Amino acid sequence: MVRLDPWGILLAVVFAASLAGIYYWMLRLSPVRPPRAARKPGSAEGLPRILVPMTDAVSSQRAVELACRLGDGHPPELVLVHVVEVPDTMLLDAAMPDRDNLGREALEMGRVIARRYGCQARTYLVHHRNAAQGVLQVADEESVDAIVLGESVKNRPASGEWSKMSVKLQRRAQGDGWL
Amino acid sequence: MAATAVALPRIQVAAQSQPVELRRDVTIWGSYTWGYADVGADIYVALGLVIGAAQGGAPLAFALAGLVYIMIGLAFTELSSAYPVAGGGQYYSLRGLGDLWGFTAGAALLLDYTIDIGLFAVASTGYINFFLPYLGIHLEDFVYALGPFPNVNVLWLGETVTMILALRWLNVRGIRESSMVNEVIGAIDLCMEMSIVVFGLVLAWNPDLLLQQWTLEFPEPHRFMYGFSLAIISFVGLESISQAAQETRRPATIIPRTSIALIFTVFILAMGFSVVGLGILPWQEFRAHDSDPVAYLASHIPYLGVIAGPFAAFLGATILFISSNTGVMGASRLIFSMSHFRLVGTWFNHVHPKYRTPSNALTAFGWVGIALTVIAFLTPSVLDTLANLYAFGATLGYMLVFVSLIRLRFTDPYTPRPYKVPLNVPWKQKDGRVVDVPVLAILGLLGVSSIFITVIITHEIGRIAGPAWMLVCLAYYAWYRRKNGLPILGNVPRDWEQEQVNVMTSAEEFELLEEYKQALVRRDKERGIKSRWEGR
């Protein structure tokens, strides 16, 4: 004989909903992170030296902040680099005071930010035919552990891809990089 | 000195035998159904026994046992996600308490897995025998007196032994075959169990009957305790997930989820069945049908009743088959782990070169399961005998797991714990470290200890056969360790840190591995020593 009871129906709904909720929660998994991505900045190896290419853009200042925080309690040593790209039509050691002054201001801003986070910072103002190559050269000489590049979306090409600088660094950098 | 070129003879270098490892194959659903297959089958055996003992108080007995089970489950969740290896409770006790206690926990859990093989094979073939009358066969025609043992059902015994041999063959072939079986049948059984509870509540449930039985048929304390100790049987088997941990993909991520999901789904199902049951039938009828309580309950649901008999019999047979399968796997993996850590002989450590399964262990404990089953068939009640032993092994093993969990918080705080048992009290040590003392684990230890004591007091066969099993196993342990020049009461020196790194690497838990190494480096820096983990 069928016996419909409102409490029974309510319990059945609660029962079914509880189980459905549990299975839904169980089956929602986060995606797998590959080993290289899983190696967090606070690695057991530490990141004692990080290079940050500096420009007058806010994005490079934010990159300095990020680099300082990557140490996870152990402030890294920063290497701040501004590369003045010298056109092929000029000598490499040609004086470019306006560009040099802009570079010095950017580097000084980077150093102030680093000091605020308790990080030591060395600065380089480099003349080079190619900005990416200049950055990599300094990275090699300083044996940096990582390069942190700040890039504003607004400054990217219209296609939305990363700038040429970013692409070149990705292709040629020997160490780790975060973009 | 003039150099003379000499043609060196070609030397055939024999291929060095590489140690063969277990392969990772179990998915998230596979991990869940592996545990469910073991735990979900328990209700088919326990429902009638618990209601028959605890009477109108059966929902409370299930609830209290369920609460203890939740704490057991949370403890296993923390440990199996932190240490995703095959050993389960044995491994945790080994790490937390040392070799002797690791062996003791292993022996207790081995008893359980072996009983699991026999108990659920017996129950499964019992449900299969439901269909014999349709073939004109009557089971009672096959009862014979064998020497001093009257009433031995040789047909049922033969079916059970055949099933255990078939399960052993399946597991030697490999985990994939066995996991696939679990996943498909587990899904079907889950749907069926949920349907019985839902339709029972909607179409036949009477809250007045439940309330009447609660108030007028609540048992005396000793009867209730007996029912409570039986109720824990309906939750045993969660550690199956940890047994498959070494073979589960992304164990640190998956195992906490599947363990917690299993804990609460089984708890909800057990409560559902007991509440539905006592709201449809008086408790006396469950006692009269304790061999097939779920089928009997289903047959009283309107519209479903007409097909409920064969439907529930098929359901019971399949899930009990899975549970017996899980016992085969669990026993073999456990003994594999014990052999690896030199708690038992290396013969058990052998991995089949083609199937990459612990074939020796599977073979050995398949036969031990058959032996125990045959012995149980010689006693007056085969199910009661096996259930008694099941309760003994489970509660002893769980006690050691709780103690290990607490101790490992002190001795191994550096291993990342993707899941941590909640409700912790911080305790500052003399060296300045703060250790989180798990309050729930302490409560769980008290709870399972009370059940263990109840089992010893109330289960006649359990209090004799259980300790006898342990004594035999400990005698073997002493003999093996002495024969191999290993300490009997002491520990074999082990590099647990390297072991943990290897485990995490094998499990592809790279984030946890980095976290672990960082913790070790920080510890070494604090101690003023150069860390071997820096730069690795």
C-alpha cells in the first residue's frame, strides 16, 4: 500500500541532494600543474639574484615589486637594467643624454622600490643595438637566477601578442623567467 | 711505454634487473569506488544484525558508530594524502611508532582483509544462491556432516572457494582490470542503493512507526552496546583507498576528496537505511531476515516490491563480490608493503614481470582467505564467525592508526599535509616548535578503544581467534627478524626523508615535494647545518 508522507518526501529530497552535492564536489578537480610550473619562487634552491629590465613604464615598477616578493621571506638581490637601443645609424658609444636620463630615472625608481622591500639592487645602464640582447648579456655576466619582465597590455602590438622583447627573452634566456 | 692496441673481447653484460614498481592507474572515480566497494557492501551484512541487536535504537547505534567512523576516516585522509604509499595503516604505524608496532598494525589489518575476502565471498554467493530455486536446486540438499563437523554446506563452500580463486586471477592480471570492475559495478550499486532509500521514504515510510520503536523498543544498555559494536562493521573498509594510494594518479589531490566523499556518503546511506527500515518494518522482522535484510526491506516498497527480491539479490551479490575483490587487493598490497620494509620475508615482494602486480602476495593470501573461509564453514554460523574476527582486526588496527597520527604530528611535522584533521590545539615544544595536537584523533582513539573493548567482551569467537591470530603473526615476526639478523624490538635504520622524497616524486606531487624540501632546508638552517636538500 502506498503511503505518501510529507516528512518522508522531504527526507528523500534532503538525502538525494546531499549525495548529489558530495559527488559534485568530489569530481571537481584542479588541473595538473607540470613540474616546471610547480617549482614555486620560494624554491629550496632559493632565488638569490633576479634581473628586472627597467623602463619608465609602471609595469616595470610592478615587476620590481613582484621580484622582491618572490624571495618568500628571503629578499633576493636585484639587478636592474635599462637598455638604450642605439640605432644602426649611430655609433654604439654615441652620446644619448635624453635617453640616458630617462633610463637613470627609471633605474632610480626601481632602486627606491627595492629598498622599500628590503632588497639590495644593482643598476646597469647599457647601450646596445638590441634591448633583449642587452638584457641577456647582463643576465649572463651577473649569473642571475631569473628574469622578471613587466609588460603592459597597452604596449603590446595590436595583434595582442607579447612584444618582440618578451618573445626574444623567452627564446634565448637560459634561466627561468616570469612574464 | 709503447701503447699497444688490443681488441677487447665483447662482453655480454647481463641486463641489470631494475626494481619493478607498482604502476599508477587509478582515477578519482576509481579511487572512490575502490573504497565504496569495500564499505558499501557492509550494510548488506550489517543492517539486519545491527537492527536485530539495537532494536529501536538502531539509528542511534549507526549514528554513534558513524561518528567514530568519520574520525577514523579523517585520520586516514590526512595520513594517506601525506604518505601516498601502499601500506596504509601498517605504513603509518611503522613511521609513527616503529617496526614492531608497524607489524602489529599490519597483522591486524591483514586479518581484516583476509576475513573481508572470505566474509564477502560467502555473503555474495549467498545472494547468488537466491536464484537456485529457479533452477530447481535447493541449497539445503547439499548440507553434509564432515567428521566432527555437522551441517557443512559443500555447495556454498565450493562456490565461495571458486569465487576467491577467480578474484585472485583477476588481481594478478593487473589493477586496471580490477579497477574497471569496481568503477562500473560501483556506479550501478550506488544508484540502486539510493533508489531503495528514496523510494522507501517517498512511498512507504511511516514516521509514527519509527517514533514508536524508538520510544517503546529501545534496548537495554548491554544490548545497545552489542549493536553499537556491530554497527562499526558497516563502516569498515575506508582504508582501501589508502591501499590504492600508491597507484592513484595525483594521490595528494585525489585521496582527500575521495576519502571525505566516501566517509559522508556511506554515513548518509547507513543512516538512510536504518531510518527507512524502522519506518517501514518492525525490528523483529529484520532479526528474522538477517541474512538478506536489504532484499527483505526492498520487497516491502510499493511498486518495487515485485522485482525487489531478485533485484536486491543481484545488487547484493555484485557489491559483495566487489568487496571481496577489494579484500584480495588490500591483503596483497599490504603484505607487499610489509615485505618492502622487512617486516615479512622478501618472497612477498616479488612483482610479476609482465603484469607488474605483487603476484606472490596475491597467491599467498588468496589461499589464506580460502583456508579461513573453510574453517568458518565448519563452525555453527559462518557469517557470525567471520564478522567477529572482522570487528577485532578493524578496531585494533584503527587504534594504532590514531596513535600514529598523533605521534607523527610531533616526529614528522615537515611532511606536507594536503589535508589536516580539523580541531587542533597548538602545543609549544621546548625547542620552540608549535605542534598541532589533533583533538578529534584523541576522541576517535577513545571511541574506537571503547568499541574494541566491547568487541572483546561481547564477541565470543573474536576474543579468542583474534588474539590467537596476532600471537601467531608475532611469533613469525620474531622468527623472521632473528633469522635475518634484524632487531625484534628495535627498528631497521631508514632514511625516511629520502623515502618521502621518492614517494612524492613517484606520485608526481611536485608542489608538495618543493614544499617538503623547503621545510627541511629551513629546519637545517635553524640547526646551523648544511642541508643536503639545498640545490636538489
